[in-house]
Amino acid sequence: MNYLPNILFAIALIAGLGFFARNVKKLIRNIKLGQDVDVSDNKSQRWKNMAMIALGQSKMVTRPIAGFLHVIVYVGFIIINIELLEIVFDGLFGTWRIFSYYQELYGVLIGTFEILAVLVLISVIVFWIRRNIIKIQRFWKSEMTSWPKNDANYILYFEMVLMTLFLVMNATDIHFQLMNSGNVVSQYIAPWFSGLSEPTIHTIERAAWWLHILGILVFLNYLYYSKHLHILLAFPNTYYGKVKPKGQLNNLESVTKEVKMMMDPNVDPFAAPPEGADAEMPAKFGASDVQDLSWVQLLNAYTCTECGRCTSECPANLTGKKLSPRKIMMDTRDRLEEVGKNIDANNGKFKEDGKQLLGDYITAEELWACTTCNACVEACPVSIDPLSIIIDMRRYLVMEQSAAPVELNNMMTNIENNGAPWPYNQMDRLNWKDE
């Protein structure tokens, strides 16, 4: 017996899964560069969010056309790839459609796969038309440079080719066609090859089989470099997403303690802290680089689908401001990748490169354009929170660099001096009643 195809298949499978595992390890390492944050609360709500948003696609369908097509692609691609289990068995052990022993059930499954393959193919073509011919505005914003645009198209081409190979593989499998069970679509494709000799048809079937499985392995490893990493990360991202009210911002613990001490009349602000008290101050207020953000925010950055729903809902962007919430997430991911490569190049340690997220990627103009309305957070289909990154970087500008806009500095000065945002003495606040 010729074991060479089985050996080659095993090598391809091990190499593909091994490279994927290496990239996953690097991904986890990069996310862990962020600050620790406690997200162990509200577990039932978190599981519910993951089930409804990631698995149930509840936020995708708020835009019915794109949402419906996405559900088809999502469900179809996942279910069709169940057949990978059979392909792996056949490839490793040299069998032929090992699960076809259960012919009736097998026919139902393969028939379902073929129908879904056609639906996925149609949906992907519609997506391509929307993106490249209709040119929906949110796909052509300034941050959507050559790579983001090409990446989206590469994924669509991948899916077109994989679905086509699946149908051709079934259509040219003579024994499968003779079974006449499950070939609900491929039976209409099979006549296209009827003029060819049986060895030629077998060669086409084998080529489609090999290209299908190799294409899936290539696609799997391409995910790390693509926006489609959300296929894997949407589940943890929706689980660890914000469960508190969207308008509720987190407080810096050190600042909270300071304010409480200032407002407590029984505390001497000049007294030395008691021995053993935790007087450690944070190394930095806010965030200027990716290492200052939390690991959940870095997970957000890797999960971003670049769909642009956040930017299309952002009032600042809609009125011509420079801010794009999608760009905030893309810049964060790009900087994180740059830091990761720096660590790889320096034996596991980060070597200062003279760059940071604030300034080199995201400008202060973008940050101060945000109205903190949470429209971007509400619009995101996978629970990403661009606003949290904006707020943390604003904190750095204000508390570390005193670089707030003049209007904001005036307001804070008035609050400090007058106890209100307005430039009036507290004794004059009620003068309006005499006018």
C-alpha cells in the first residue's frame, strides 16, 4: 500500500496546526502585556452576553441585510467545516468518506453542507459587490488603507474558493454521486465533467480534496494576520465585555483614595501614612502606550472586525472630526503588534523604540474630538469598547502632561476655585433671581 499521501497529509496537518499554535501563543503573550483587571463579576450575565452576541449574532442583525448575510456565512462556514473531521480521518488512514457507513444520516449532513455552501457562496459574492462595486461609505474611510481593504477581499476570495472546491470535490467523486444521497447540489455540477475520462475526473477530485484541506489550513494561519481573528476572539471578548452601565466610567483607585481623604474632615492631609499602609502610587496615570492599557482593551483591539459600524455611528466623525473609533482600535492593534515584534527581536524583552501609541499612532486631536456618547460601544457587534481607550489616554494627557484643551483647563480651574464650571464666585450664583 502506498502510504506517501497519508504521510504528506500528516506533515501538512502537523505543520499547519503547529504554526497556528505558535501564533496563538504569541497572541496570548501580546494580550498579557496589558495591565491586570478584575472581570470575575457577573458571570451569569457574561455567559448570557457570549451566547447572545457571539453565538447568537444578536447585534449583527440590527442592520438586517448585512446581518442576515453574515449569519449565513457564519453558520454555513462553521457547519460545513464539520466535514473536516472526516477529511482528517480519510487523510491520515487512507479511507474513503469514513462516515458514509451511516448512509441515510450521512446523506442528510452532506446535503445540508452543499446547500449551505451555495448560500455562503452567494452571500460572499454579495459582500464583495457591496464592498467593491457599491462601495459602501464605511468601507472607504481614510483609515481603510490598502492592507485593510485587501485583507477583507482576500477573506472573501478564500471563502469563494473553499466553497467552490467543496462542491467540485463532491461533484467529481464518482462513488459519492453513485450513492445518490446528499448530492443535492453537486449532482447538477457533475455533468460538467461528463466528457472527461474517469482517471481525469478522479485527478480533479483528488486535487479539489487536497486544495480544500490545504486551503483551510492556510486560512486558519492567515487569521492571526487578519481582521478575521474575531472568528476566534469574539467569544472571549463578549464574555469579558463591559457589563456595567455604558455611561459608568472606572475610577483610578489612587485618585479615589486621595479625594476621599480630602473630603474627610477627620483626616489630617499632612499626616504621614500609617506604617504598613499601602501607599504605592501608580507609575503612570492613564495610558500613553499599549502596556498601560488593560489586557481586556488589548483583547478588544485584536477582536476588532474593522466593519466600521462604530465609526458610522460616531457623531464626531459624522460632523467631519478626525476621530474614528475603528482607527483607535486598529492603531492599538498595530502598535501592539509592533511591540510584540520588538520583544521577539530582543530575546523576550521590550527594547525602548522611541515610539508610543499616543502621538505616533493616535493624536490628541482625535481623543478630544470624542463626545463620550458611547455610540461606538453600542454599535459594535462584538462588544468592543473604544471609549475606554480614549478615556485612559485623555487621563494621561490631563494628569501627566497637563495637556487638556484651554476650554477644559478653564472649566477645571473654575471648579477648583468656585466649586462650579462657571467663572462666578459661589456667593454670586443666585444673582440671576434678582434680574
